[in-house]
Amino acid sequence: MQSHDLKSARATYAVGWVAALLILLATVPNVNAATGAGWPILDAALKQKSSGQTLAAVRVLALIPDDPHAMELAESALSDPSVPVRAAAATALGQMHASAADTALKLAYRTRICRW
């Protein structure tokens, strides 16, 4: 495995653990997922140049229920240059049942951001 592939695999693995942490925090009463230590890691993964890492992070967002920050991040991913990332963002918003994102999804479609 090349060094780049190994780094990408490690980043994807780390994003998976962050997802598990955020989901666990979301299920504990009186704990807001936004206070979890995993958000900085997830935010950093969403800003990576590697579309693979960004894609993994966007997919993780779909697993975080009822969290406005996760919905906001997924909405912003609708404008990512990578088509798979944009598709994952739209899918994540659907899986989150983010009805507040209807306008952003329609706008993305109308402006051809999400044409795949």
C-alpha cells in the first residue's frame, strides 16, 4: 500500500470512529453532539482536498440524528467540486429528514451545482 493510500485509509478509519463517538453522544440524555470532541476532526475531514476523505465525512453526517450543525455541514457540502461528495450531501440531508434543507437542495439543483 502506498503512503498516500495508507494516510487516506487512516483518515477514513478516524472519521468512522468520530462518527461512532458522535452517535453515542447523541443517544445519551442531556448531551448535545455539538459538545463532543469529534467535531474538530469531522470539520477538518470536510475541508480536506482529498475527495475520498470529504466523502467519508459527509457520509458520517447522515448518521448524526437531529443535529443542526450536521445539517449545516451537509448543506455546505452541496457546493463541493466533487460530484460524489455533492451526491452524498444530498443523500445525507435526505437521511437526516432535513426538511429545512429543502430550499438549499432546490437551489443546488436549479443552479446546476448538483447535476450529476
